[in-house]
Amino acid sequence: LGRALHRLLLTSSSYNVVGTGHSRLTVTHYHEHFPSPNNDTAHSSPSAAAADSLANTVELHKLDLLDHKATTEFIQHHHPDIIIHCAAQRYPDAFESNLEESIQLNVESTRHLAQICMSQPDYRPHLIYISTSYVFDGGVISKEFPPYVPTSVANPINNYGRSKWDGECVIRDVMNVAKSNSDCRGRGIIVRVPLLYGEDCVQLDESPALEMMKVLLPTATGTTIKKKKI
């Protein structure tokens, strides 16, 4: 996913893109290519036609998405054409231990971004919402099994899955069926990512695919990944 966003920036010369979230498998991937001294939870990047010019236009910003006033001001200042909303509490165990704040981040920050997109008087940004296969129950109750299609019946079985499904519903309700903004329908895009993986991980817990190694290799908990060139 990080590389896909990276390619989008490199090939979309006329777009101003904002990405939320801080993950080595998403936004952080192109931090390594275009370093900045700032830490971030929001990534604003006016795209350029080539990497050398893009390197001078990437800006990293620290932004609390739960601060709706600050988020509104950020979006209004940067005027993005596309917002890629990756930020979320994505660990089910951590979600359960901090339920209220996790719902605020996964659902209410999504609602606020969607409302911002639809309320701008002079432009309408596209909002790409990164969801998950946790919106499905794996066929336990629904009897719907992967591979899933857009019309597969959602039936989340934990709070994390429900929060991501609620986020999807927000995108549909606010952006795709807004009666007063019929010309703006379809500006909300939902991408369900079943499993993030990649070579950009440093710790095992950064990817569900690698986290399984903790079960297979109990002594590997917290181990830093050493990359080997073949």
C-alpha cells in the first residue's frame, strides 16, 4: 500500500495529496525516499512530475485528528485534491483496552474528514478510506467466505471490525448519497485491505503477516528484523 501511494504521488503531477497515519507499510514508506526532520501523523504532498522535484515538495506535519478544529484548519490551508485516510487504531487488543478513543479515531475522525470534504465552498476533495477485511465474519455466521467482493455481506464480530464498518458507513452516508450534493457523489472511495505486508518492517508487530512469527518463534517477540540481500 505504501508503494501504491508512492506511485500515485509520482504519477499524479497535478494533484495535491494528503495522507493520514504513521505506518511503515503506508505513509512512512515514502518518508524514507523523501526525508524530513519533522515527525508526522498527517502527510501533505503537492505532487510533481518526477521524483527529484517531488523531493522538494513533500511536507510532514504533526496533527491530532481528534482535534477537529485543527484538522479543519489543516485541510482548508492545504486544499488537497485527494485525502488518503490511513490513520486508525488497527490493533484489536489495543482497541479493546482503549475503546472510546479508538472509536473516536476510527469512526469520528473519518466522519469529520468526510464532512470537511463535502463542505468546502470552492472544491471537493476525494477521500480514500482504508478499511479492512475485519468487516466480515469469515463465514462463521454469514456463510460468506473469501475471496470477498464489494457486494459481500459485512458482519463484523469484534469492536475493531465494527468501527471500520461504521467508518465505511460514514463514507457512504456523508459522501456518496448526499442528497444536496448529488454532483459530488462517488468522491468517497473505500479500500478493504485484507493483510498488510512488505519489506519495510523493522519490528514483527508492524505487520500481521510477520506477527505470526511470534507464535511460531516465541523468542522472536519484539525482535528487530534483519534484512538480507540475495
